[in-house]
Amino acid sequence: MLFLWHSMVDGDLQKKMAAHLAAAIKTLMAGYPAYSLLTGFIGTAWISKALSDNGMSEEAYRLLQYEGYPSWLYPVKNGATTIWERLNSYTVKDGFGENNSMNSFNHYSLEL
């Protein structure tokens, strides 16, 4: 993915790598729905840009628009107004639960 991000490949290899990346976010790991985030917020931004730069804006858009866990919109659907360090730290249904001992509810984010 970094090769695509930094334009270190071109031609057929670039197309194959972009297609492989798009396929990977559709299938992911067992137990996670397609277009779930399994990277940190920085890695996900790289994936989105790599997809968009290689003609796969629809896949990047679907990654952004997914609302289930884990996703960028999951915290928003649970009341977030800032970036959370952990996407599942609070839910409307379960409150803070047990997964917030090491968490920032106003986590910094750097522009890429």
C-alpha cells in the first residue's frame, strides 16, 4: 500500500497492486464485514488516498461511509464529536463498558 501511496510503482504492477488492495478491504479477516477498518486512523487515510489515486474512489467512499464496527462512522453513530483513540470505547447500548482504561475521547489527528 505504501508503494501506491508514494507512487513507487507504475503501469501494470500499479494496477495489480491497487486491485489487490481493493479486494483486500472487501474480504478482510474472518468475522469482520467488508469495508471495516482494521488499521489505525493514519493507515486508513493512506488506504483511501491510494484507492482514490488509482481510480477506485467508489471503494474509498464505501470505506468512509461504513457505519458498523470497526469504522470511522461507528463512533459518530454512538455520539462522538471528535476522533476517539479506540473506536469501541463507548456505545449508546453499553455505555463505557470495560474497554476505556487507555483511551482518549479527543485524540489528535495529523493531516497527511
